[in-house]
Amino acid sequence: MNTLKNSFREILRYPSAIMGMVVILLLVVIAAYAMIKIPYNNAITLWRGGEDVWYQNPKFAPPAWYNFFLSKKLPVSFTANTMDGSISKKITPGAQGTGTVDLSYTFDFNYDGYPQEMFLYFNNKFQHKQPFVSIMWLTPDGRKIRIGNFGANQKETYRFSQDEKLQIRLKNENVMEGLFVNPETKAPLKGKYQLLITGTTFEKDSDIDAEFVFHGQLYGMAGTDQLRRDLTVALLWGTPVALAFGLIASLGTSVLTMIIAAIGSWYGGWVDELLQRITEINLVLPFFSILIMIGTFYSHSIWVILGVTILLSIFSGSIKAYRAIFLQVKESMYIEAARAYGASDSRIIFLYLIPRMIPLLIPGLVSSIPAFVFLEASLAVLGLGDPVLPTWGKIINDANANGALYKGYYYWIMEPAALLMITGLGFAMLGFALDRIFNPRLRDI
Amino acid sequence: MSQNNKLLRIEELILYFNTTQGAVQAVDGVNLDLDSNRAVVILGESGCGKSSLAKAILRLLPRNAGNYSGRIYINGQDVMLFTEEEFRQNVRWTSISMVPQAAMNALNPVMRVGDQVAEPAMVHLGVNKTEAIAMAKKMFQHVGVPEDFISRYPFELSGGMRQRVAIAMALITSPNLIILDEPTSALDVLTQANIFNVLKRLKRELSISFILITHDIATSSELADDVAVMYAGQIVEMSDAKNFFKEPLHPYSKKLMASVPRLHGDKEPDFIVGHPPSLINLAPGCRFADRCPSRFEKCVQDPPIIEKDGRKVKCWLYS
Amino acid sequence: MVAVTKDNVAEMQAKKGTILLSIKDLRVWFELRRFGFGHAGYVKAVDGVTFDVHHGEAVAVVGESGCGKSSLMKTILGLYKPTKGDVVFDDRNLKDLDTKGKRWFHARVGYVQQDPYGALPPFMNVHRILEEPLIIGGVKSKEERDRRITKALEEVKMSPVDDFLPKFPHMLSGGQQQRIVIARAMIMEPKFLVADEPVSMLDASVRVEILKLLSGLQKTHNLSVIYITHDLATVSYFSERIFVMYAGNLVEKGKVRQILDTPLHPYTMALLTGTSEPDAKNAETFKEIPPGEPPSLVNPPTGCRFHPRCSKIIAGLCDVEEPQEFEPEPGHLVSCWLYK
């Protein structure tokens, strides 16, 4: 325990280690946040997507903070509905079971660009007679534009851009432009816009609920992809997946490698020879290609990939390094003393040799975590990742498949790439500092 | 004050090392004299600073060396004033050379021993290879290594042989003074006796002076003309060998002498309670006081060096 | 458990005369392999050693490096298998021991090593270090273990005990580390202690302290001790008999004062000449010591192994036939043709 405390104090002397630990802590917090805020099953369902899950989002929308870099601000998506009161609703019962439902929504529009699309989703209650809605658009400069009148079904979707009558009325094929333009300057008109829906119901318990969806050019914290999915889900959830994969693979590999090296070097003879030959053969095998083969022909499941990764990584060059150290430590006086007081071989290996090795293990372990994280991402980019899990590699894969770089959707690739780089950087910094602490001979470098 | 007959005179030599826990006062005001063709033994246990003293004399300072001051007169000239290059040309290995601790294990394993012994001659004296090898053969003769060992590698030699090779390396540039740091501590009894025979012969035939650093009182008497006892970075007693071995003055020296096991003795050997102080943040006053059986009130002050019958002792008991 | 109390002192004295360890014509040879396959000779580290150690007796094995004393010691401890010959401990031959027997043996022999720091696992604290032999020896109860640990530390004078239990080896001085090594060797209350140069890596002032400690423990517990050293001067304080070893053989055996005052074998005489005592006159004289070095254990010289270096060689005898053992005075044996 004391050595851990002393080591910790040593670590704090290295600024790179502190930075690394801060980064890692940040990632862990993000991972925890992701797992709490969006529980696993939820995440899977969300990620599977579907029009009804993500309909509120535009496609291929960069994140909202893009506006920070743009001189011409683009509109950001938002939604409003009657359910949560963002659209105000007033019901006025009339004569003979009729009623008037007034829906009103006011919003600010201070952008230099036009939105992609706007929708009204009606959710109406009635038995036989459908209600009748009349939609009005009020511009900041006082113009009133009649949008449309029609009878609304239980589930009615009104798509502004598709309304041909509206196009004619606005004298503009581009409805969005037509609704938001300043007729004099031909530039977008900024100010408060108001959407007024006057609905008439013809039955006693008939009701009108509406959701107004505004597809701006930008969306949310991280933007959206081709299936309108909010990328924050994948970015958030990619964190625990990446960390877990990296940690398990790294830990599993290191521990197992060390145990195998210990057993081989302690028993010597044919055991040692056999393990060394297996290692040497394994070093020659193409690691990545085998993973691709397994991914293509067998299974994409992340557990299978993890398992094969660990299996192939155990018999790595590290065995030789550990073995060299074990052979040296094996001759120590305290090992001889242990044999003299009757310790069994397994006791010596696990209680005397291996604890000696653990400080040397730690830097290697930390430094190899990014390698495994990148491995998982690489496989995902090649399309061999787990199809169900939202991971960073998957994002890049989707982006690639949809030609993100050609179409200028840089955010789509940059965001997961940035997270991968930060993860790598954090662990690498900590790993190097640990290496210098636990291997004093490197301290002068 | 004529210093011409003195080969070496050290005045107030100080060497501290900087560590994360503070300054290690390894050599803390050492004064030492040595005539030509005399051997002085620096006697002390581990942690008293004796190896650091050797490094301080030869200016072999590590990277974290801090305070380094004092005067070192070699044949009357203060070499502390030399620049690094002057020191390297005129002192190191030309005037004074050294056989460091465990030198026999520090030989270059991939170089023949003949070449290793020849190297200092080529570097410091500027001779060519053939001449240097001839000189090396002569050195081998002096130290008692068979001539045909010139072409062997260190692993082919025994421990005693390798130590003799290390001595030959220090000898080849004909220095006036050789510093030996624990030359025989890892060697067996007979090999040890052999090495001391070699040293005695060198002293007699080549008139070399020696500074022998060791913790082993018994073997130190094999070479000593003078004895200097070192404790916690300071010389606490300096005396000629005859009087010292008959009766040491300083309480520490007395206890050290009493702790030597004897082949033919009836007295049980004694030991000193406690352990030497750490050289960081030393307390004021006499550094041996807390372990001294003869401690009294004056000992809270650092004692001066008192002369008694030509011997020097740093102890209030003799004031 | 064998502390000498007034109740069992008679029993102890009776036992004192009897033999605890008997080594009979022991040979320990290590095979040299060329390229891992071909046979290239044997290193005959121990080549015909016979002696007995009685209950409660301390004997010293004296010899220089390369004489085979380490291999002898490790064979006695059960770490090496004898190539020929027997090691009989408490009337049981080591090669007949099964696993349970081996556990019985290891609990009865303690091992004190030369390098105090290397002998202690650096990642275990004192409590754990001392607990290990107890756990292996089958002491199941934690209270019992703690009690024995406390007792062991008190015996080596490391008190207050609780201060030292959580410490790690690097926090202790050399002398303290060696005390822990001794405590660990004593913790299973052995009958027999093997001490391999226990003080050679310690400072001069600490050596005596540790030797006194060992000597005290030996008397209190009526331990038999084999004390291996190359420093003859310490032997008189800590042994009753001395065995002098050279090139795999014991060349002289006898009581301490017999060997130190009247050595018989030329090698023993050389060792005594080579040992210095603090005396200023030493600087004026050269020591007369045999030339050359100890022989290789792969191809030892024919006949008496010391003959190439011996000044008293009898030509035609010493270089041809291995000397038998003679007993010029009672209890003092020497393998040298001079005493035929």
C-alpha cells in the first residue's frame, strides 16, 4: 500500500501524467454519464433508429455550435408541441358540440440562412367528424401568410415544403425561402415569427394536438447522420465501449501474458520451449488480417472480437520481455529462501514472482489501452464492428459510407476522430510518465 | 608553511549532494596530509562519506553535486583552481589515479584486458598502441599477472586476477598517488593477502603513495603508515599506524577496534549501539555524541581538532 | 519446541550427545551440457564429504569461494539432490521423504542468507514475510501465527514489535534486515540452522551484534548450527568445531582451538596466515601464501587436490593418491599424507 502512495506522489511530479489523468478522468465521467442518462437498452433502441424515433431531426445536420465559426448564422433545429405547452392551446367550446382550438407558437428567427424543412404533426381525437384546421403564418414585419386549410385526420402530417398551393401562393417553389424572406432585401427576415393554428372541432370530446418540427441547418450538440440520429448518443455511448474494450483487452492480455511467462520461466524444460515456440509462431501471424477474417466469416459480436483479440495478443513479444525478467528474478535470494522453507512452485510463482512484476506491468498496460481502442475503431470503420452498439468507429463507418468528406460533412468524422485522439493522448501521456517512474533507467531520457 | 615535501595536502574539502530530501553532506570539511611513498588508510563504515571523498579528490562529481569547495595541494599547487581541462591533463590519472570500488566487476566485458590496461597510457600519455601494450605487459609483471593474459577477456580471469588488472590500469600512467576504494572487500582471504602483497611491493619498488579506503580494520593494517578515521563526513582521528593500532584515541575508533573479531583473543568483541546518522540535515555538535559512551555536556558543540603527541583527534575529551 | 528450561535441561543434555545431521560420502555433481544437448563433464562441487553435527552443536564450514561450500549447504537444505551419498536428518534420509516428509523437514531447518536485502521479498512487509513460513508449515490459526511472529521479533530484539510489523525491507537498515532474516529462519522453531556468511555484507560494528544474537539464540534453543564463512576470525566466537573445505573435499576437521592454534593441513595454515589482525607491523612484512588459485571443479588435480600449490608436497604420493583421513590427536582429523 505504501508503495502505491509513494508512486502516486511520484506521478504528480510529471505534468504530462497529470494531464493524462485529467483526460482519462474526463472520459470516465463521460462514460458514466452516458450509461446513467441513456441506459443500455435505451441506447440500443435509439441507435437502431427509425423514422418514428428520429423524425424530429434533420439529416446530415452539423452541430449547433458551428454558428460560432460562421459569420452567416444558420438556423438551428427545434421542436415545439402542445403536450408540453410550448405551443399554447386555448379551447373555446362553441355551440352544439363544436369547439374552437387555438394553437399559437411564437419563436425568434435571427439567422442568415433558411431552414431545411418544417413539419406539423397533428394528433387528433375524434370519433366520426374530423376537425378542420386553418394555419396562419405571421412575419415580424406584420405580414400574414395563409398557409393552408384542411381537414385533419387522427394522425395528420403537414409538410410545408410539399404544399403546392402554398408554393403558388408564395410565388416561390422554395417554401422555406418564401416564408422567411424579406421581400425587399431578398435576405432572410429576422425577428419574431408566429404560427397560428385555428382548429375547429365538431364533436364534444374532440381535440387537436400538434407538434411543430423545425428542421434547421444545424442540430444539437453533435449533429446528425443519414438516419437523422443525434450523434451525441453514439459519441457518449462510444466512450464506455471504447474504455471498456481497451481496458479489458489490455488488462486481460497483460495479466495472462505475465502468468504464462512466469509459468514458462519457472518450470523451464519442455514447458518453456513449447510456450516460446507458440509465441514465435504467433508473432509471425498477421494479427489484423485474422481479425478481419473472423469478423467477416464468423461474427461481428464485440465479445467475439474481444476474445480473439486477447487470445492472439497474449502470445506477444511481451512474453519474451517478461520471461527475461522472470529468469533473473528467479535466481533471487528470497526465492531461494522460500524454497528452503518449503514453498510450493505455484505459491512461489503467484505470491513471489508475479507481485514483483506488477509495477513493471502497469506502464505497459496503460500504454496499450489506446492501441486496443483504435483496434476496435478500425474494425468498426471497416464495417466489422458490432452492428448493434453505437461506437466511435461505427460513426466513422457510417460517415464514410455516406461520403461525408465529399459532401463536406466534416463534423461527422472529426468528432469521433477527436475523441479517439484524446483517448489515445490521455492514456499515452499517463503511460509514458508511469514508464519513467517504474523503469528508473528511463528517467534520464 | 612549506608544503613542498607533502605530496598531497587537503584543506577543508567540502562536497555536498543535492537530493529531493535535502543536501547530503558527504564530505564536510576534511583535512588530510600525505607524504610521498606513504600510505594512509581512510577507515570508516558505510555511509560515512569515504567513497565521496575519493570522488571529491579526483573531481569525479555526479550530476547532483552541490557545494564543492576547499583546497587540494598536490606538490604545493592548489588543483582546485585548475579548469576542467587542466585538471584532466595534469591530475586525473597522471598525478592521481584510482581503483574504484568493485573495479573488477567494472571491466569492459567485450575488450581484452591488455587493451583495457593500455588505454589510459594512450589517452593520457599519448603513446601509440604498440608502446602502450608493451607498457601494459610491464604492469602485468608488477601486479603479478602472467604476460600471456594480455589477450584474454575479463570473464576468463578470476576475481583476484581482475582486481590486479584494475590496479595495473591505475598504475600504467606512473601516478604519484593511487586511491583504492575497498580493493579487497569481495575477495577471499588468500586472494586478499595476495593483493596486499602486490600493493606492498608496488610501494616499495615504485615509491607510490596510496590512499586506501576501507571499513576493514584488520586488513588495513597491512598497508597503513597513517590512519584517518572518518565518521559522518568528517575525519575524527588522524594518527600514525603504530600508535593507532596500539591504542586509538577517539571513542569511535576505540569501539571500532574493539569490534574486530580476533583469531587468538579472549575478549568478546564489542559492538556499537545505534547506527550512523544520516548525512542530510545533521544536528549541530559532535556527530558521534548520541552513540558515545563518554559523552558529556561539552559535546553539544562541534569539537575542534586537537593535537596530541603528533596525532590529531576531534574530541572534547582531549582538550 | 526446544527452549532450554530447567525442566528439560536434563533431556537436552542427554540429547546433546546424539547426532542430528549425518552426511555420508556426499557427492553433488552438476552436469555440463554443450549446446544444451551434448555431455561436457561434471562440475564436482561436493566430492566426498562426510561429517556429523550433534544436537545443540555449532560447526563452521570454512573455505574460499569455489570450494563447494554453497552447494554443500544447499544440498543440506534440500534444494539440490545429492548425486551420491546420504544426508540423514534426525534419522531420516532426505531422499526417502515424501511431500509430507519434506514439509516436516523444512519446518525443522532454518536458513539465514548472506545478503539481507536480497533475502527478503521487497514487496512484502515484515509481518507478511514472517507469516509465510507459518502458512506453508500449516499453522492455520491467525492468532497462533501472530503470537509466534511477535515472539520471533522479540527474540531478535526488534522491539517495539508493532513498529516493525508494517515496515517494508527497504525501510530497515542492513542489521535490522538481517534480524528479520534470522527471525524468519527461527519462526518455525527449527532444530537446525544453516547460516551462509550471515554477516559478511554488514558493517563491521554490526557484525558482532548479529553474531552475538545468533550465538544467544543457539544457546537458548539448543540449536544445531552450520555456520559457513571465509572469515576465520569470527569462527571462535560462534562455533565449537571447524571443517575446512577445499575443492569439494573437507581437508581438516577439529575443535575450534585445535584448528586455530595448531592447524595441521597446509591449506588451513595458509588460511590462518592470510587472515590479518590489526597490527601496524603487518605493513612491513609480506605474507607467505601458496601461489596459484583454487582448482577448477570440473577437472580437479589428481591425488590431493591441493598438491599444485602445496609447499610441503611429497612427490610421487601427494600427486598420485588421494590422501586418507588421519587423526593425529583425538577429535582432530586431517586428510594429508604428512600425517601418515
